[in-house]
Amino acid sequence: MKPLVLGGRNGDYLAVEIASLKGFELGSVEVKKFPDGETYIRVLSDVQGRDVVYVNSLQREPNEAVIETLFTIDTLRDLGARKVVAVIPYMSYARQDSRFNPGEAVSIHILAKLFRTVSVDHIVTVDMHLHRISDPSSLFGANFHNITGVRELGKYLKKHYSLTNAVVIGPDEEAEQWAKVMAEELGGLEYSVLEKTRLTAEKVVVEARGVKVEGKDVVIVDDIISTGGTIVEGVKALRSLGARDFYVAAVHPLLIGDAYSKLMRLGLKELVGTNTVLSPISRVSVAPAIVEVLDKVL
Ligand code: R5P
């Protein structure tokens, strides 16, 4: 029997795309709120003995999405699903991966513990912040596949622009991995990173020491655009060094608050993100990259 694909409230559009790319059956889950705010889940498809792909991003309302996801996965198991593959295009809480200040919760460890309790065979996620997690499979208790959306973003930029006199920039040290992949995808461009200091959740200082961008176009690539502060400060710093046109690509365009309008005012040549979360700039689909993993695990 063909696998069944189910989407949560933040994943139904990707579930449809994945099912159509693979020719899998598309099922449905009913999600409602009780008057007191509790979540009601009902799996409407027959999952007994079947391989099930469940898709849900843990955004926009991360806490709601976490409960919906865990309740659904546990129900799938309870109803006799044979194999459960959880596709979590955006894994929330990943940036709180350490006790940065005394007394803080290490949120991603707690979320991983909750995933362990519902027992998933595979977790497929996209460009998760794994800076301080060396063995996600053990942490989440599932075969863990952290794929990248940067290749798909690179293909998009390559198709639409001629970026020969360009350099790829990651806005902080951690973004070097994405800058490297983007530079490769754009035909072997040079890449470099900026120095970022985060002062608060909303405020960052970005410096571009030793970065050569004078007279060049710049492709900035990052995993997340949240408030947009990192990109705004990065563009300012690079413009002051004589950079020409800017092409900004981010895997997870959360675009919180007025981030979108702040970025639109920068006069960028391109601002593009993937559909791990839906936003006005989610023009690149990660479905083909997800399907590559499904081909191996189903
Ligand atoms: C942080 O390490 C991430 O890679 C992003 O750079 C960050 O989340 C962007 O946040 P914001 O858009 O609020 O500056």
C-alpha cells in the first residue's frame, strides 16, 4: 500500500505538494479548538498498518503547533500506523539550545524529550539550528534528517539572475555553512561571513571586517529572518563598503512584526525565502528536497 501523507495546520500545503510529487495518498486530520482553548485532534484517514508522513511546521504559533504535532503523532501510533515519518520543515525552539543565563530552560532539549515520548521513526527537518547538538538522532529518539533548503534557494537565484560579479555573505559565523552551499550552487562564487553581536532578541550589531565587496553584488544567505534586524544591519555595513546590488535569501522567513516592510525599504534586488513557513516571500519550495529523503526512508 502506498504511504499516506497528512498535513497539520502549518503543513497542509506541503503535504499536498509532497503527495502529488510522489503519487502518495493524501489523508486528513481534523484540528479544532474547544471553547476553553484545548486542542481537539481527529485522524480522519485509516492509518492502520500504513506508513504515514505527517507534515507540520512549528510556526506561526509555536506552542499551538507543538501540541498539535505531538497529539497527532501519538494518535497515529495509537491507531496502528506502521511507520511514522514526521516532516517538521521549521523546528521551533532550536535557538534555545543552551542555558545562556542562569535558570533558563534549554527548550530544544525539552521539545526533543517530548518527541521521544511519542516515538517517531524518522524526523525530517530543514536547516535546523544544530550548533550545539551533535547527535540529534539520540536527542529526539528518531532517525534525524536535517536537510538544507539553501540549494533550492540557490537554484532559484541562478535561474532568475546573472550573478557573475557577486560574493556570497553569511551574516554571522554560524551562517558560513549556508554561505558555502550557496556559493557552490551559484557556480563557485567567493563567500565570507560578517561578525554579529546580538544585544537583545530585537537588536544586533553587525560588522563587516575584512570583507571585500566594493563594486560587487552581494548575495546574503541566512537560515532565519525573524525581526529582520540581522539583514538590515548587514546590508548597511556592506553598503558602506561599496557593495552594489543585494539579493537576500533565507530558508525560514518568519518575518515577525514589521520585518517585511523594513526589508522592502532596503531597496533589495531580491528577497526570497522557502515555504518551510508561509510568508509573502516564500517562493521556493523545499518539497523536492524533502522527497529525496522520503525516497530513502519509505
Ligand atoms: C541566528 O543565529 C539566526 O541565524 C538568524 O540570523 C537570526 O535568527 C535572525 O534574526 P533577526 O532577523 O531577528 O535578526
